[in-house]
Amino acid sequence: MGLTSTLTLNNGTKIPAIGLGVYKAEAGEEVYQAVRSALELGYRHIDTASLYANEEGVGQAIKDSGIPRDEIFVTTKVWNDEQGFQETKAAFARSLERLQMDYVDLYLVHWPVPGKFIETYQALEDIYREDQAKAIGVSNFEPHHLEALLKEARVIPAVNQIELHPQLQQQHIREFCAKHDILIEAWAPLGKAQYFDHPTLQELANKYQKKPSQIIIRWQYQSGIITIPKSVRKARQQENVDIFDFALSKEDIAKIEAMDANQRLGQHPDEFDYGV
Ligand SMILES: NC(=O)c1ccc[n+]([C@@H]2O[C@H](COP(=O)([O-])OP(=O)(O)OC[C@H]3O[C@@H](n4cnc5c(N)ncnc54)[C@H](OP(=O)(O)O)[C@@H]3O)[C@@H](O)[C@H]2O)c1
């Protein structure tokens, strides 16, 4: 229980069930302070990406925290314009350098760039074999992308990080991934804080004397979904993980499940402008 609570990936690696996302945390002071404060609060899992242009600050904050590297789970991702076999290896080396690390815990293919994602993933397999990533996986993969990948893959992806929140529950991807022993990570887990006033969330917040954000994160936690809410503010970081002193009943989980509206805040992977 608590922030040390982990889930086990398909290769036996443990991943803290809740992490800090840092998309849109500005490079430099903002991301640095966000990671420092999260680590002080007990977070041990940070989710960044080459795209976020803030890996330097993440790495510096981890280094300055004095917490042993092996106690912190770090994820980064290869961006779309870095994909391809050799290109990905070079991109990974740049990420490690910016992070000031000699390995990451999880390296992800950020989006399934058509015509490229398989060779990109093959570069991740090499990186994994060389023990420079403790686990590898994908992000924004629909079942058809995973089917194509699984035909070629020698290492089953450990996770699929997808947009997932009460109004976009992604049941078809969750079922596919469960069958293949791929854990789901939720991005935009709070729905980017855009519908905390939804009547169901308000009702449950009142009932449990919690915030809507906490109801959502507790639901993800109880559903076995890894979640990475982003906040650069310490008070919200604290609030987002203060979810271990209550449990949602089955009936209330069903109420959240009934909020599913197939409503996306980001792009559909099949409609994304990959520029290729
Ligand atoms: N793989 C992908 O393609 C992909 C795409 C998007 C995101 N991600 C990852 O997923 C992480 C989370 O997603 P996200 O950042 O898009 O959305 P999110 O975590 O759902 O929401 C973040 C927003 O909510 C605000 N917020 C956080 N906690 C709050 C609280 N307790 N009360 C009120 N407002 C709160 C934050 O503002 P403040 O920071 O100002 O508090 C920020 O504006 C990202 O940071 C990134 O690591 C991955």
C-alpha cells in the first residue's frame, strides 16, 4: 500500500503503480522543482519523453535528490521523428545523456509511426538485451498495431501507455493487452482536470470525502492500471497520491465505468498526423 505499491511487468520488473508525469512541465526550474517535490513526497516513478524536452531537469533532480538511482523508476520515450532502427539507438543515447543515466527502467515507442514502429521496436529489443532499459514497451498502440508488432517481436512489450480516464476507458485495448500480459498505463489519467465537475465524480467525492482527482486515481489503482498524473505543484502532487485510506465499492466502480463516453482529449492513433 502507498506510493511504494508496485505492479509486476511481464519480465518480473516491478513498477510503482503511481508515478509523476511531466508532459508540459517546462524545462529547467519548473520540471526540476516538480520532480524534487514529488520525490520528497515519496513518488518513485517519473514519466518523461524526448518530446517533452525536459529530460535534463528530470535527471538533475533525481541526481540531486540523493535517492539511489535503483530506487526510482524512470520512463522515457522515442519521439516520432526519431524512429527507425539506427535512429532510435541514437535517440536513446541522447536521452540517456540528457538524463545523466546509464539505463532507464522503461523505454517506450511513443506513437506507432506507420512503416517505422516495428524497426523502432527492434532497436528497443537490442537496448533491452544490452540491459540499458530494464523493460520496453509501446504507447498509443491500438490492437491492430500490437498484432503486427507481436508477429515480429521477440520481447513482448511490458506496457502500452494510452490515453485513459473515466470518459475514455479503452476497454478493447485493455482486453487485448490483458490477454497478452501487457500492462496498461493511463496517460491524461485525470482527463487533464477538465471534467472534475462531472456529477458522478462530485457524488463520489462527497460520499468518500475525497477530491474528484482522488476518486479517479483510486479507480485506476483498483483497476490494476498504472497511472501517471501530472502536476508541477506540490500540494496537488500530494493530493493525487492521498488515495490509500479509502476503497471504492464495486457499485461505485460501476458508476465510474458508466462514465465511459469514448471522449478523447488527444489524438486517435489512426488519425494522428505523423508527417510521413
Ligand atoms: N504517451 C503519450 O502519448 C502521452 C500523452 C500525454 C501525456 N502523457 C504522460 O501522461 C502524463 C499525464 O497526462 P497529462 O499531463 O496530459 O494530463 P493529466 O495528468 O490528466 O492532467 C494534468 C493537468 O491537471 C492539472 N492537475 C493535476 N493534478 C490536479 C489536481 N489535483 N487538481 C486540479 N488540477 C490538477 C495539472 O496542472 P498543474 O501541473 O498546474 O498542477 C495539469 O494541467 C503526462 O504528464 C505524460 O507524462 C503521455
